[in-house]
Amino acid sequence: MNRSVHTFKKQLKDPVNASLFARLFTFPSLCTCLLVLMAPALWNGYALVFYDTGGYVEAAMGRYLVPGRSYFYGLFLQIFSLNWWSFWGVIAVQAGCTLWILQLLWRCHHLPGGGAPLLAVTTLLSLLTSLPWYAAQLMPDIFVPLMVLAVWLLVAHGHALRTWESIGLGGVALLAMLFHMSCLALALGLVGVLLIKGVLASTWPLRVQAIFPTLLVAAAFVLMPSLHYLLVGTAQFTPGGPAFLFGSLVQDGLAKRWLREHCPAPGVQLCAWKETLPETADAFLWSKDSPYKKIGDWKASSSQRELGQLVKGIVLAYPGMIVAKAVHATAEQVVRVATGEGLDGQHWDTRGILTTFLPRIAGPLNRARQQQEDLTPELLSGWNRLHVPIALASMTLLLPVLWWGLRTGRRPIAGLALFVLVALLGNAFICGALSNPHDRYQSRLVWLAPLVMVLALAEKLKSRTATPSHGRPLS
């Protein structure tokens, strides 16, 4: 027995055998990582759905634009469900993209390779953050943080990437921008920051590093209306922007104030309901008895023009209050990071669409625990007793990690901490100030902060364990 063990250890010292052993061990580890990222769907018995899921399916099946629901994510659902055969394929692809980008980030930071470290990181993030709840959900939300990481890798580590990896990251980032208008707005803001950094930089490499992400954003702005025109005959962006902006003004009380002060006004039908506007944006946009329904709802071009006119008028009338409300909403959105908002609902619209148009999928979907009301507020509250404090603490530690990285010469981790902080603040402004604060908007992205903490800790441990030939630890 001892001789066999000795022989096995001797064989492992052979570089060829060691490489083969590492690959054999890596494959089951990667498969396990995928299962970990898909864990909420596996527990549920099917992919998780949200109120908006049916709208994406409706857009793809009806071949028309649905307000606030990307036609391209609908096509993504159709393609990777194998033409509506099963949504498990969609979840597998989303988890696979996430795992691949995590692996690239780990490699670019020169941390220990192989399946075991990646499995440890994936498991840690899946237990302590909201990550798997978005990877396992039929929503484009998971692509928002993936876009952030993809842009960062292209900018900061482009020299360490293979050509096909750069193309793949560019593809993920571009799809993310097409999948949701808020993601396109966030990408535009991040690229703007990178361009400013490039202008202020003293060396040409730093000045040109943002070119590829800039081209991706420009491509998204051109492709979205162009592809809409080719596919559905309408050259426009995903519709619904004025309604979401006006909804935020309804919730802030500025819409009611403007109507009281300016009605009657030419072309403003909402003057008839100036005293009965709902109190919240959600009630205005989605309630069945909302005045929005009475003036034409989402599908009437006249209602969209009216809301756009009202948004412009309110901004011009109360600029100071708009700024104050935007700051307050952004600050509120930053700290609203609870996992699972809306997942415990019945989602009747989505279930109705799937039951009507996709009876093959409706059966397993309706048998899932989510639809059997086993995904309860109490269950989600239990997870949030862990997720929320970790998310808030990690966001607070981004600046200390930035300082530590600069002080110790670890510029990649310092840059990542700053980039994630800018992304979180930008996302909070876009979703909180331009729409209205919801936990889902920030929790889909906030797991990037704990990811930075894990990377920083791994780099710290690596520096402690690495020793030069004379035995002293490397600083």
C-alpha cells in the first residue's frame, strides 16, 4: 500500500501527469459550480420567474415591442429554451456566462488556478450574496453585473486575454446593453468615466484602453433601433421611458403639484385626475384603475407624448426640487439591497402568458415551488438576514480596499474596487432617481462588492503564503 501511494505521488510530480490530473479534477468542479449557481432553480423545481418575465416572452412570440421589456432578451429566452422547449437551457447559459467571467477575473488577478478555488469562490458568493437568485431567474438582471465585469476585464486586463476571450466579453457586454435600457445607460456612464480617465492619463495605453467598450456602447445605440426596424418594423429603442420617468415624479409628489399649478393645460389629459393621482409610481404604472389606463396606457403614442411633455415641464418648473429628490432617491436605492423582491408573488400575468402560449412549459412551471407558494417572505427574510449586512458592509469596505490596494502596489484590485463603487452609485442613480427605488435594482448588482472583498482577501493570503528562497514572507 505504501509503495502504491509513493508511486502515485511520484507520478503526480511528472508535469504531464499533474496537468492531466488537474484537468480531470477541474471538470467536475466546474459542473458543481454551475449547479451551485443554479441552486435556487434546482430547489424550486424550475427556473424562477418575475412579473416581467411574461412580457419578454410576449415580445418574442408576438414579434412586437413591449414597453420596458427588451425584445432581444425575449429572443434570448426563445433561442436558449430551444424554441420554448425548456427554460432550463436559459438558466444553464446564464450560470455558464457568470462562471466564465468569474474564472477570467480570478485568472487575471494571478490567483491559484484550478477547479477547487473557483468552486470555493462560487459557493461562498452563492451562500452570502444574491448572485444565484439572479442567475437562476428568467430576467435580464444577471447581465447587468456581468456587463460591469466584462467592461472592466476588457479595460484593465485586455493584454492578458486571448482574442476569443475579448470577443466573448464584448459579446456579453453588448447583449447586456440590448437586454435592458438601464444597463445601456449604466454602460454609457462607465465608458464616460473611462474616457475622462483616458483624457487625464499621461500614457497612450491608458488613453486607448476604453476604445473597445466605447465602440460597444456606440454599437448598442445603433443596433437596437436598427434591429428593431428589421425584425418588427419599428426603428426605436425599447419603449416606455417617459412613463417610468413620470412615475418617479408621481411618487415624489411633483407631478401632482405641477398639475395643480398648471391645469388646465393644452394636450394634458391628466388634468382631469390631478387630485386623484396614485401615491406611488407602481400604482400609477400598473394599477387597473390608474389614470394612466384612462389616457391610453403604454400602447398609445398620445399618452407617451403627454408624459414626455409633462416630464419636461416638471423639470423646468422645479429644478432644485428635482436635484434634491434625485439625491434622496439615489441614496435610498444604494442601501436597498434585499434579495428576492417580488419572487414570492403569484405572477398571474406571466403565468397567463405561458399557459396560453406555451402549454408545454406551463405544466412544470406551475408545479414549481414558487407557484405553490413555498417561496415565502419568511424564507427570503432568512436569507436577507445574511445577504443584506454582508452587502452593506462590503460596499462600505470598497474605499478601504481601494486605499489598501494603492498603498501596497496592488493597482488591479484597487482599480476594480473603484470601478465597482462607481457602477453601484451609477446604477443607484439610474434606477432610483430616474425610476424609483426597489431592492431588486441594486441587489442584482451588489454582489460585486463581496466579490471584490473575496479577491482582496485571496491576494492578501497569496502574499502571505508566497516565500522567497531565503524563507522570508513576501510583502
